[in-house]
Amino acid sequence: MDTQIWDTLVESMKNAYTAGLGEGAVPRPVIMPLVRGELVGLIRVRPTSAGRDAQTGIAQLSNIAAAAGADEVVLVWETHDVATACQLPVTGPAPCLNMVHATTDGGHVLHQLPYAEQSSSQSPEGESSPAPRWLPAPEPQPGAELVPPIRAAVDFSFTPLEMNHPSPFGVTVVLMEEDGYDIRLTDTFAP
């Protein structure tokens, strides 16, 4: 992935995260598959219940990448949010926005964007909302350990789906949307 695309994805996720916190919610985990350097889209995990369902929901983000034949994926999640939703221990900095870039060769690099919550400007109603104050990021970590549902999403993103259908990608998109995943495809990949 070239630097310009990576920087755009990082800035986009930081902006989305800032907006989400301003609305009082942490954005759910996201996968962004790429095929030959072209972004397929942004897929946000479906609403889940705590525990096994959350772990499964995150791992199933891989379906769209596998159906598209992705050769790269970027997964994004917040440390504390995923630990709480999946009922796992918090590992790594928290609060922290995490982005892992993975490729078909089995390699991945974890980028951590720690932050501190601070009050943002007040709304017209006189309420202040939290906003992240981004802290210095540690060096990217090639091959870093990933929490189990993220690791599963990375691994299964590059496992071809065995589906006897003329349009496995289109069917996967429809099925995932029916399950509640928020899917926003780029024009090139829109069915």
C-alpha cells in the first residue's frame, strides 16, 4: 500500500473516531479490503451482544475481503471497546485506536494511535462531549500479537470462500447487509 493511501485511511479513521466520540459512541470495528491497491469499501461490524457473538461478528468481517479476493486489508478497532465487547482482557494501550495492515503473504503490521479523552467545545445545547487528544504513536509493530477476533478476521480475509454462485462477492454483500453489517462500497466494487 502506498503511503498516500495509508495516510488517507489513517486520517479518515481518526476523523470518524473523533466524530463518533462527539456523538457519544465509539465506532464499531471496521475492515477495509483492497484489491490490487484499490479500496473495495468500508465494512463496519454488525450490532453484537457481548462475548462470543461479538468475537464472531468481528471475525466475519473477513467474509467481504475473502469474497472480493482482497490482497490487503486494514482492520480498525478501539482497544477497550473490543476487549469489553468480546469479554477479553485489555491488552496494549487504552484508550487506543488500532489499525492493522495485513497482506496475503501472511504478514501484518500493527499501528497504535493512543489518545487521551478531553472535553470538546460545547454544543448549542450547552453540553460538552469527549474528543480524543491524539498522543505520540509508538513505532509500527510488524507481526505484533493481535486479539483473537482481529487475528481471525486477518487470517480468514485471505481464505477463498467456497461458494457455488456466479457472483460470490454480490451474494456476500447482500447476506452481510441482511445480518446488519454496515457496508459502504466504492463505485468500482458496487454490485
